[in-house]
Amino acid sequence: MTGKPHKQPFVIGVAGGASSGKKTVGDMIIYQLHDQRVVLVNQDSFYHSLTSEELSKVHEYNFDHPDAFDTEKLLSSIEMLKHGKSVDIPKYDFKSYKSGVSRRVNPSDVIILEGILVFHDPRVRNMMNMKIFVDTDADVRLARRIRRDTSEKGREIGMVLDQYSKFVKPSFDNFILPTKKFADIIIPCGGDNHVAIDLIVQHIRTKLGQHDLCKTYPNLYVIHSTFQIRGMHTLIRDAQTTKHDFVFYSDRLIRLVVEHGLGHLPFTEKQVTTLTGSVYTGVDFCNSAVQAIKLLLKKGTSRSACGLQRVSKD
Ligand SMILES: Nc1ncnc2c1ncn2[C@@H]1O[C@H](COP(=O)(O)OP(=O)(O)O)[C@@H](O)[C@H]1O
Ligand SMILES: O=c1ccn([C@@H]2O[C@H](COP(=O)(O)O)[C@@H](O)[C@H]2O)c(=O)[nH]1
């Protein structure tokens, strides 16, 4: 075998009612994961093209029913991306109701699959590593839909309201809402929920940083790689780097490892009285933690011992 083994991408499903903010949430995740290869795939791309008969009675067509989508194509497309292959994803035109020219999507580290019914088919659901449901009140969704469909899709307000009461609302109650139970995370307020987005991004970063060794050793933690860390690794590997710089940057890297390790050690709450007489509640490392550091110091090389001593007085 040649080349690197293919690492499976992290697949995130984002479901919720129409105009709940699914795409906004997806875009916010992409924005925060700027240093990763992330691709957003929209379930809307997999709408079946309408036949001429369906077109003549478009007001009777239910775009919110699971059968409106080409789920087999969606499945095979995500499968290809999961296996590190590029895929042509169709483009659906909301004005002509037809699927047209495709866009080429390249394999990525993270795939975000967003759409009203992405949790409906168990085969699609099972491809996801994380499932998010965007929970936005029906009145907010309707208001956004009216604005979007009249301005962007050029539709009559009467038609938008008819479609809503005839298909959108019943399908939300019958098909979309029942998939909420499959979600790992439910986000109220969609894109306004910065706390939820931050937590999601943190989790994805942890998963992406996980080495295969983490599966064998569940208490192994991999420090998230930053540009600063990569820069220091570059310097200490460079044959041109001076001895002084090599020692300086190695020492900084060792300290980062030790400080990160200390964050995983057990601690107890401790209160101290400050010089001004007030009581400060902090934490104190448990005995076992101090013993672990002492053991490391005994076994460590002189350089790592030096790094350890700077972060632990004991
Ligand atoms: N938190 C928000 N506040 C105000 N408008 C929003 C918010 N989230 C989304 N929107 C707007 O609502 C519309 C639908 O949002 P979008 O993310 O495309 O929803 P979905 O993908 O669920 O259909 C868009 O016009 C978007 O700009
Ligand atoms: O031709 C079409 C195709 C779909 N719709 C509506 O779109 C929404 C789903 O898209 P979101 O981006 O998740 O909002 C769905 O409610 C369909 O009714 C349409 O109006 N016309």
C-alpha cells in the first residue's frame, strides 16, 4: 500500500424546520473551523426535478415530504465523500423547480449535511457523527420564510401562506419534529446561540485532533495543534536552527505538555486567606497528582525536568 491511510471525515447533520437557521448554524461552524477543510452539503440540492405534469400543478406539490428528495443520490454522494472521493452535487433551482448543473465537492475533514429531513432516513442518520436540531419557534420560521420566499424566490405572499398551511406545517408536525429525538444537541435560537456553537466547535476540534491511539487509550489526550505549536515544531526540526533557539523552543513545548497534563490531574477545593484578610476559594492538587509529577521528574530527561520544575514547584 502507498500513501497515507484515509482518515474518515467527521459528518455533522443539521436538521430543523424550514428557515429555522440550519444554514446559518452550518456557516457559523465553518467560520470557526477556518483552519480545517469543511464542506456544507444542502439536502435541497437533492430535490427531484418536477415533471411537466407536476409543474402544471405546482401548488399541489409537497416539497416538505420525504419523497420529494432523491435520498439514494444523497446517500451515495455522502458515502463517496466519506471515502475521500470528490463528488458532483446537483444544483436545484427554486424558480424552474429543476435540478441542473452540478458543483464539484472535494473530500474534506468535516462534512455538514443540512436539511429539513436529514434525520428522516436511518441510513443517512447512521452516517452522522453528530446530530444537531435547530429549534426555532414556528412564528419566527414563518416570518423568515415569507421574507425569504417573496424577496429571493419571487413568490406571491398568498402562495407562500397557502403552501405553509397546506404542506409546510403538517409536514413539520408529521415528519420533521418527530426526528428531533435523534438529535445529540438541540439548539434553541439557531445562529443567535453562540454558546452552543462554541461548544459544538470545541467538540469537533477534539474529535478531529484525536489520534487513533485515543481509541486504544481512552485517557490519552492530544493537545490541539495551533499555528504557534506547529511553528515551534518547525523550528526545532530545522537543521539551521541555532542551539540556543532549539533549547528555547523545546523548553516551551515541554512546558505546554506539562501544563496541559496538569489540567487533567485531580484537585480539591481549597480556601486561603489573602493578605487583605479576605477568603479566596481556589483549588489544590491532590497528593496523587504531586506524586505523579515527582515520578516524572525522576524519570525525565534534564530538559523535561527543567520544564516541569517551572510549572510545578514541588
Ligand atoms: N438568528 C437569526 N436572526 C435573524 N435572521 C436570521 C437568523 N438566522 C437566520 N436568519 C435568516 O432567516 C433566513 C433563513 O435562515 P437559514 O439559516 O437559511 O435557515 P434554514 O437553512 O433553516 O432554511 C435567512 O434569510 C437568514 O438570514
Ligand atoms: O421548489 C421548492 C423546493 C423547496 N421549497 C421549500 O424549501 C423548504 C426547505 O428549504 P430550507 O432551506 O430548509 O428552508 C421546504 O419547506 C420547502 O417547502 C420550496 O418552497 N420550493
